[in-house]
Amino acid sequence: MAVQPSSAKRIISLFKELSWLDRLLTPTIILSIIIGILISVYVPDARDKFDSNAKLAGVGVPLAIGLILMMVPPLCNVSWESIHHILRQRRVYRQLVISLIINWILCPFLMLALSWMVLFNETEYRIGIIMIGIARCIAMVLVWNGLAGGDNTLCTIIVVMNSIMQIVLFAPYQIFLCYVISGTSNVGSASYSEVAESVGAFLGIPLGLGLLIRFGCLALFGREKYEKKIIPFIEPWSVVGLVYIIIVIFIAKGYDFIQEIGRAFKCFIPLVLYFLITWFGTFWLLRFLTNYFNRRDLRREYKTEPGSSMDCEDSSELERSKKLGFASYQETISQSFTAASNNFELSLAVAISVYGSGSKQSIATTFGPLLEVPILLILTIVARYFKQSFMWIDVEDENETETEAETETKGTADIEITEIRQK
């Protein structure tokens, strides 16, 4: 089906809203993979040059610095100082419970099922894909949520909740899903202490640095200068760290990757299915749930039973009351994007720490950002289309507004013509 000009303009407008960093992320990752493979194939002596006797959580210090550098900028972008204000809003708690169930029960097990469905004979790659499903979203999702017009307040508090939950749950989930429930014990097995140490190092240290940088800079320079000057300087370092890590991974394993490229690219299938199923599933689930809760609260407000008419003063009040039964666009979109997004930086860091920079698990985790960025950009366009296609409690009918504006303009023009004729 051909894209209408208006739709094409919306897509171009949305793309322009992305920073150059976000626009170039996917091609940069592809280029990094190619560079790493070329070095691995044509300069074989380079494959073990990044190992170091000095290690942090099992990772050589040069590589560990890159992993921490990759993790810090997203955490500097979270509004940690506004959490206590957000938690005063009662509506947030219901959404947090829903997010907790989706992010920490449904999503990890969905990725487990999809990875087994496709990678049942590829144990190492399967473990890497499962680890992506365990690592829930952090600050990158704020970009997609903002572009789609979601609830920034809700998105921020979900990001904070997921950051804290990952420190507690990532290690037990990784052992349970990758080994206990999968019955895998012989291939690259990891102990709980190894995974916990890795999470503590490569989430705990960046989290501490992120808090220190944010609160220190806010105190010294103020919010306006921090957001306009300091954040734009900090953000690119995440991509620098990611590119460095990907190049190192494919230098170490690029030659072997070429030999089994077909098996490696099978990882794309569960990832693409995961992003699409999670986003659309959460969208329709939240639309149903918020619809149900809003109608229930509305009936309580007007003290009515299901199916009974509401006692409103006039027809406009009745229409307003009916609309209150519809779902909230901002809440639905925020939940959809936080469910479909993943903390690929953490899964990559833990995979390198536990299994090594040249492992198949590490290669699998690099496919997370490679696919997530273009897919979520497409889903942002879909979200904006749904915003105009359905009735929402928090979205005005643009067609109605345009009609009223046209009527008002026409009425003003008629008055002016009448006055001219009278003169």
C-alpha cells in the first residue's frame, strides 16, 4: 500500500526529531562489526591483544573501562531527583504494578520461549538472547517514549524501578532461565557469584557515577546548563564505548563468526519477534486494562451500575464522561515502549564478564542494539498513527479541533464581508 504524502511527511518529521547520535546508531554498529571482522580475518595476531592481567569482575581493565563508559551516559539522563514528586501521584502505583508484571514476569519468559523455539541447537547463542530479555529497559527508552508522546513521568519512574530491580534480580534470573529451567549445565556454565559480581560491577559502578555526575553538575551549574551543555557532551560517550566493545568482540571472534554466520543470524528471528510481540501485546493489554479501570472509576464517581445511564447536566458533559472510559494514550505508549526496550548494555557487559569477549554469548548480545534501534523507530511511527486512529482520554480529536477552527475562521470572514458591504 502506497504511503500517503501526509504520512511520509510525518515519518520525515519524526526522523528529524532524532539526534544525529540516534540516527547513526544502527549504521555505526554495522560498520563496527565489519571493521572488527576485517581485523580478525586479516590481522590474526590482534585477536588476543585486548586481554589484560589486571581484571575487573573477570574482564581486562581496558575492556572494563569501555563497558563502564558505555553504561554511564544513559544513567546521567534519568531524573533521579524528581522520584519523590512522582511517587506522590496515586495513579503511578497501579501502572508500576502492571509494569512489574510485564517487565519481570511476562517478558523474560517470552524471550526464553522464542529463543528455544529458534535456537534449540545453539546453546551459547540462546543464552545470549535470553540475557537480553532479562536486562530490562533503562534510559534509551526515554528517547522513544518522548518521540511517541508518551508519559515522561511514568517512563522515568519505570526506568528507575527497572534499574534497581536489575541489581537484585538479574543474577538469579540468569542462572534460573539459562541453566536451571533450560537443563543446561555443561556449556559455558556460570555460577551465581560470577553473574552477581558482574552485575554489581557493570551496573553498580556506572549507577554510582551517573548519580554523582548528575547531582554534582546540577548543584554546580544548574538544570538549564546541565541539560543544554553537559548532557550533549556526555551522551556520545555511550556510543563510543559501545563501538569500542563491539570492535573488540568481533576482533576476538570475527573469524569464527564468518565460518558460522548463518547460525549467528538465526538470533535475529527471536529478537524481531520479541520486539513486535511485546510492543503490540502490551499496547492492547494496556488499552484494555486502562479502559476497564477508567470505566470502573467513572461508574463509582457517578454511582451507577454497568449499563445504566449517567446523570449528567447536559449532552456535552455526557460526552466528556463517556470519553473518560477510554484508555490513556500516554500511559499505554509508555508501558509499550518500556516493555519492548532492553538494557542491551548490561546484557553485553555481563556476557563479556562471564563468558569472555570472544564468546558466542557476547556476539548474540550485540544483536540487541543492532535490531532494537530501527524496530523501535518504526514502532514510534506506528504509535503516532494509533494516536490518531483510536479514541483516547488524554488526546483531543484533532479533526474536531480543525473543524471548529475552520468554522471560526469562516465566521470571522463572513462578518468582515458583511461589514465591507454595509460600508
